[in-house]
Amino acid sequence: MLRFIIRRLLLSLVTLAILLLIITALPNLAPGDPARKVAGGTASPERLAQVTEDLGLNDSIITQIGDSVTSVATLDFGTTADGRPVTDVVRTSLWNSFKLVTLSLLVIVPLSILGGMVAAYKKDTWIDRTIVNVGLAFSAIPDFVAGVFLLAFLGVPFEFFKVQANAPGAGPLTQIQHLLLPVIAVLAVYFGYLARITRAGTINALDADYTRTAFMRGLSTRDVFKSHVARNALQPTVAVLGTQLGYLFGGMVALEQVFTYPGVGKLIIDAVNGAEYPLLRAGVLAVAVIYMLATLTADVVIAYMNPRARLSVGDS
Amino acid sequence: MSDSAKPTPPSANDPSASTTPTSPAASAQAPPTSNEGKASRNQIRREQRRVLFRSPAFIVGCLIVGFWILAAVFPSLLTTFGEKDFVPAGSNSEPFGDSWLGTDSSGWDVYTRVIYGARPILIVAPIATAAAIVVGTLLGLVMGYYRGLVDEILSRILEALLSIPVILMAILVVVTFGNSRPVIIGTIGLLFVPAITRTIRSAAIAEADLDYVTSAKMRGESGFFIVTREILPNVVGLVVVELTVRLGYAIFTYATLAFLGQTGGNFTDADWGVDVASNFNQIVNDRWWPSIWPAAAIASLVIGVNLIADSIDKALKS
């Protein structure tokens, strides 16, 4: 098991190194003056010089890569335009994203697993079809579209739902109340996907010999699900959750914009609009690290659930 | 990136390259054994097409997508106004009153904006998807058939591209290369390559182990012939599914980029994502229609494309 984790970790580090390389090299590849593109056409010459410096374009590509590696190793990405350390700014928005993601997971995971299992158990009935089709329709919709709909049809008519997701300094319950609308939007986007994966896994597990044996031994449906079906049926769900966690952290750029929530997504779009490349770079890397850790954790959990999976790592 | 599309790895004629263990592959399609020849494959195709054309989901999807294509190509057939005409109803008029879907704060007709807004998204998304499919399928086939060192290196690079959310990578690329329309198309196309490559690659790995590939090799066919004439026809169903699924994502991605103001151009031009972004602040003032209608348009187009994707997938599995 330890060997598995180490091997998996090394693979992720290689991936991360390549990403770092891509992010560092990107401005060098752009035709024309990348600083002008980042800073916008009307930027003053001083601002242009500053952006060129920020992009590291005055140095050779080797120096730039060296600088990137150093800043990752020391967690020092310089300062923002208004003088705050980039690391602190990123940390604050990561914490905000963490709150939103945790609450979303607490709502989404149980609901979608339950939904998927019910759909599988009631396969080919109207219940199954409703869960699958409604989920499918919603999961296709971009998150900000769902967010705007929720804003109009829940946020405005009902005092209970808050249109601003951020409630700094408020008690935990009030904060949760403020986060409800974005969480529902995330639920709409992810429920169908997760439920579908769970449904497929459950159908496979329900078809398996051991499940039939368990039913024939006279176990109740509840017991069969608990001790025989769940462990096997949920492996794909765990794998998907691992990959989606990274997306939850950094992919909700537009949704955070709708509810003016200062998470990583908003950080990144603000960095873009303010032409703050170091902030942008650090934010993107933070998302990538979280994604890496999430998929790693998912793989370890799956390996724990299914010993056979330990053998096939790397053969992706 | 694009010159890596046609590498000839050193292992080209190394038979051991195809004996590497298969990974959990290609589930979307049960490949017909091509030993039975072209005739039976055509018959299966015909059967699948029949199932497809009778599927209600497919018909509804086509109607929705067809409507928006009509709007994108001939907007003036569907509305009498121009996208920036000031209409008689004035500004901020409520829907179903003086103007069908209401007017926004600039005095533009929301229905007209929605009709004209179909154009940018329906130019960018299909072109980007087509480019991604061509590159992704080629890469996937070559990597899956030849395996070896090049495959290993490319796999790592593609994985790195997939390791942050597509929308973040898109923002990053668009920011550095400028937000002109060709850049947007290229970015969305490039970002969809990894996922397509991964799917096609694992299908190609599974195919490469089958008897018909072995016998083609023994006949002394070239690698190019085997990949394009033997393997490709057997994964073409998968390619079609990928095409429709990715088209949905491309619409998704373009709409999000537009909403975030990263698509450049003139922000007064009708564009669903841009229109949602510039009007959703008024929802709290009870003026929901200038943003909800374009949002509904995005939703309907994505759902339409997904209905088509889903029914094609089902027909191929039937």
C-alpha cells in the first residue's frame, strides 16, 4: 500500500512539474508584446514595464523556470499591486472556497449517492427515469446559468435566501444560510453526474453473484446494500468525486461572480482583470495542487476499497 | 502542440508494443468484429440509425438545436428589429406587454438580442469542437496503437493540461494570447484535446489487441494503413459520441468565458453570456428578464445538444 502511494505521488509530481513549466512558458510563447495583452491597450509605459517585470520576461526562460520553482518551494510569489503578499491573498480565498466546497460536498454527496442507488434499485421505473433525466438536464447547464435562475426565482422572492454568498464576520449558521444558493447551484450541476455514476456502479454490483447470494441468504435489502453493494458500487463515484473536487475549488469562477463570493475563482478573475500575473499564477497552481491531492486521495480510497486496483496504477 | 499530431514513434514496427496490458477501455461501444466484413458493419450502422431517428430525445434535441442554428444563420427571419434597435416599447418594459420578452435598460428588445446572440456561440463552439476532434482522434489513435515512449510523454503532458479546470486554463491562455475570436476558438479546441485523446486512446488500445489488427500486421500492412483503415472505422461511433458531448462542453465553456468578459469584441454586440453578465445585477431590482432569457437560451442549447449526444450514445449501445 505504501509503495502504491509513493508511486502515485511521484506521478502527480511529474504532472505538476509539467503544469508549472506550461504556466511559466506561456507568456513567452505569445506573439507580439504579451505585457500589452495582459495589461490592456491603454496601459501607461510604467505599468507596461511593471507587467513585463511581473511576467519575468526580462529574464531568460531558464531563469524564469528557476524562479518559478523557487517561488513554489518557498511559497513566496511576491506581492500584489497594492502590496499584500500573494501567498496571503491566495490563502484567504482558498479558505473561502474551502467553506463553499465543504458545504457543497456535505449536501451533494449523500443526496446523489442516495439518488443513484434508488434509481438503480428501481431500475427502468418512472422513479429511475425521473432521477436520470432531470439530473442529466441540470448537469448540462453552466453553473452561472443555474446561479442566475436561482437568484431570480429563490433569492429575490424569498427573504430566507441571500443574494450575497459572503457574510464576513457572521456566525456559522448565518454564513451557511448565505451560502445556500451557490450550494444549490452546485447541486444542480453535479447531482445528475454523480447520481448517474453511482447508478451504473450499483447496477453492476446488484447484478453480481455475491449480491444474489446475499439476497438468497435472506438478508434485508438494507443489509445487502450496506455490507455488499455499497463497497463495490461506490468505487466509480469516489473516483469521479476525486477529479471533480479540483473543479469545485477552481472551476466555479462564474458562479462565485454571480454571488460575489471571494473564493479562488473570483481571485483568479480579479487577477486577470487587474493584470496581476503573479497572483494569477499562484492561484492556478493552488488549484492544481488541490486537484492533485484530491485525485490522489480518491485513488488511495479506491485502492483501500478494491485491492485489485492497487496493481494497475500508472496504466491510465 | 499541433506538430505533435503526427509523430512516428520508434516502436512503429515493434510487435511487442501492442502486447502491453490493456487498461479498462472503451465502454461506450461494443466493437463489431470486423472479420465479418464491411457488409455486416453497414447493417449494424443502419439498424443503429433507425433506432436513433425514432428516439424522441433525438428529435427534441434536433428541433431545439435546429431552431438556434436558424436564428444564427437568418436572424432577420425571426425578428423584425436589429440587435441594437431602439424599439417602440421603450426601455425596461416588462415581458409579455409592449414587447414580447421585454426590453433591457438600454431600450433594446430582449427577444431580438436572444435571437442575434445565437450567432457568436454557434460560430465558436462547432469550429473549436471540430478542431479538437480531429487532433484528439489522431493523437489518441496513434498513441493507443504505437504506445511506447512518445505515448508516455504525451500522456503526461495531456494529464497536466487536465489537472486544472478547463475554464481556468482557458482564462490563462486567453489572457496571454489576447481575446480575439481565433484565439478563443483555438483555446477551447486545444483544451478539449486531452479528454478526447484519452477516450480514443483507450479504445485504440483495446482494438490493437484484437485479431483483425494482428492479421493486418501479418499481412504486412503499414502502421498508417492499420490506424486509418482498420482501427478508425471501428472507433468511429465513439468519435461521434465524443463530438456531440464535447460540443455541449464547448458551448458551456464559450458561454462561461463570455459571461466572465473574456471573449473580447464589442460588449454591446448580442451574445448570450455577455448579456447575462451585463444584466444579472438588475435581478435584485426585480428586472429579471434581460438576463434570464439569454440564460434560458444557453440552457436550452446545451440541453438540446446533450439530448442528441445521449441518444446517439444509446443508439450505438443498442
